[in-house]
Amino acid sequence: MAGGDTRHSAAPSGRRFRRWTAALVAVVLVLAGLSFVFDLGPRWLGWDYPSPITEPAKVAPPPGLTLPSPAQAAAVAPASQERVADPAAVRRAVARLIRDKDLGPRVAVAVAQLSDGETVYETGPSSVTPASTMKMLTSAAALAALGPDHTFRTTVVAGASPRDVVIVGGGDPLLARSPDSDMYPARADIVTLAKATARSLKRLGRNRVRLGYDTSLFEGPPVSPAWKASYIPDDVVSPISALWVDEGLEPGGGSREADPAQAAAVEFAEVLKKQGIKIRGNPRPAVAAPDAEEYAFVQSAPLSQIVQWTLEVSDNETAEVLFRHVALAEGRPGSFVGGAAAVGDVLSRLGVDASADRIYDGSGLSRKNRLSPQTLLSVVEVSSSEEYPELRTVVSGLPVAGFTGSLAYRFEDGDEEGLGRVRAKTGTLTGVHGLAGVVTDKSGTVMAFVAIADRVKVADTLDARQRIDQVAAALAACACAATP
């Protein structure tokens, strides 16, 4: 009995000992972790050792391990130097190509060294039809007037009565029909907007509304009088609106909506219905009050990314929307007329003289547009300068020959040096073929260039486009640096 009593009385003491031991070990581990994470040793105890978190390079290696002293890495390439182009070398590179009859009787070529903007070669007419190279002017003006980080908001606000809501077009050129995480730049979309709106309405206890849509941000005709009459019926371009989805394309692509804003509002209403919001009647035009309560919004990607998209794929609709935003930023009506005046004003402030040019739209679809090759060269030069870093996307966003955007499948003929060394905006209309951008030649000379033929026979379309590519490739293949 005595032995049994001893065993029973000792057991609680052993359990307590084990518990105290486990607790002590836990405390030690916690303190060690805190010391590691918060660097308590140097703070509280005066220990002088480098933190592996904040100063990993100062932590000594384990005993017995000797690390070699780091050596100075060799340069991967020689330091670049600004090179001066030799006008004679530039002329030899391109003169034969631009005499090709496939280019027609009007071929303008201008080349300037990017280091100081000096023109080293120029030939042909002083004014040409720019086609889509016009987008470079629109893009530069938009970045200068709004800033590369600017975004566009599409909102839903309270209407004139408690039962009304209004979707307000904020001129987001890339507002999408539905979410798509794979798109670049990222798109705001009306499905997300409608779901957020439904949540707000339900919080207010409202599940039945009338829907209006507000496109008053832009003014004037949605179709330029300077465009060919066939552009709209042939689905070349959408009517320009401050509110649309997928740039006015019908679901599935292909055809374009006759009224992109109304079509967007109808689709928005359908999503609201699926979220349990009943819609009274059909969506109708409305103008929201400036101080109307906001229920929901979606926001576009930054302007710099939108400009890159516009230049890479030569997006006509986006260019026309940006054209209007430049007008609004300059205090002018958001219209074709307002955009033309505003782009000229902004370029003038940048030191680009476009006073003798004729601008009718932002995309270059109008055949009435006339630009000097020098204007395009100046836009490239100012966008490349350190003085205006906000414009850099106008150059960095240009398609790369043989690799990206509208040049991805170009430059199959001509000197292979053009591949990857030419960045240029394409300009194409029936009878017009051109490139404008930058090229780095074999000697490292960086040049701005323009090559546009604006009276090409339809039968010579493909050949003319190849010749223009060959002109740019010849500049890339040239050792055009002047001999010291």
C-alpha cells in the first residue's frame, strides 16, 4: 500500500515538471523568434551584429567557409556615344529605293539624327496625307495635356428622381463588355459596373429603377464630315461616343452598333436585371446633374498604356476618343473641331510647329489631313527628349519591326537588319503607305525618320508597302555615322 501511495503522489509532480519544461521551451522559441524578426538583441542587450533581414550582405559566413572577394563585373557593352549622321551615307542608303515606280509620283522621306534633331536628309513634297501616322500627334498631345497616369471613369449616379439612375460615359475608349483578365491594357467593364451598382441599390432598399445614359461629355457629330461616306456602313469605324463597350462593336465582333451608347446601356440593364434589379421601360438618353450621388464606378488603365495600345494596333476609335479628351483638357468642346484646335495648341507648347498643317481628326482616317514630314519628325524628337519624359510612350509604344503590333508581320523583304531595329507607326489608306518612327543603324546612330508615299496605284499596294519597309530597313543596315 505504501508503495502504491508513493507512485500516485509522485505522478502529478512529474506531469507538472513536463508542463513547465514545455512552457519554458516555448518561451525560449518565442523570444528567439522575436529577436530574429524585430532585431531585439541590438536594441535591448547591446549585441552588435548585423541583421540577416535588414543587412544580409554584412552577415559573416560560418566558421571555416571562405568566400572570394567580389570582382568588378565587366561591361556587357561599350558605353554608347551620341553619333552624328553623315547626310551622304543616308542618301546612298535610301535614294535608289525611293525612286521605285511602285511608290508613285509623291514620296516624302525625311531623316534627322535624334541627338540634336538636325535633319540630315529630306526629299519629296513638303506636305503629305499622313494616314495613321496622325495618331502620333494625337498621342503626344494627350500625354502632354492629361499626363501618362491619367485614367477615365465610367460612373453610375442618381437621376432626377429617386427612381432614376444614370450611367455616365466618361470617355473610356476601352470600356469592355465583360471582364477579361488576359487583356492588356486591363479593361474596365460594364458587368463589374452593373454588379457594383446593384449592390449599392440594394443597400438603399431599391430594386426597381428607370435607367438613363449620359453621353454629354462629347459634343458635335459622332461621324466626321471629313471621312468617306462609306466608313460607317462598311464598318470601318464606329460612331464616336463617350459611352460604348468594345468600341461600339456588336457582341461577337464584326459589325458595329449604329448607336453605341444606347447599345451599351441596354447591355448594362440586362446585367442589372440578372442581379435582381428590375428596369422600368427602356434605357433613355439623360444628362446627370454635376453633383449627383455616385453609386458605382469603374476606372480605365493609365493613359500611357492606352497610348501604347493605340500606337501598336493603330486603333482608330481609341485615337478619336483621345482626340476629344485633348480638346476637353484644353477647355474646348469635345468634338472633331475642338480636337483639331487643341492638338495644335498642345503641340505648339511642346515646340512642334503644326501651324501649316491641316488636321481634321485624331486617327488619320480623313484624307483631308495634311502634315509636313517635319511635323512628324518633331513629334518623334520631342517625345524622345529628356525634357518631356511624360511623352516617352509615343516612342517606346511604337510597333517593333517584325515583332509587335502592326509591324509584327512586316519587314519580310529588305535588309534583315531592319528586324528589331526599327520602331515605327504605320500609316495606311488606299493609295497611302507610310512609316514614321526611330531607327538605330549599324554604327549605333539613332535617327528619326518619315517615309510616306501618298499617291500609290491600288495595283501597286503590296509592292509599295514593301518598298517603304525596305527604306526603313536600309537605314537600319546603314553605317551612317559621320567619320570623325
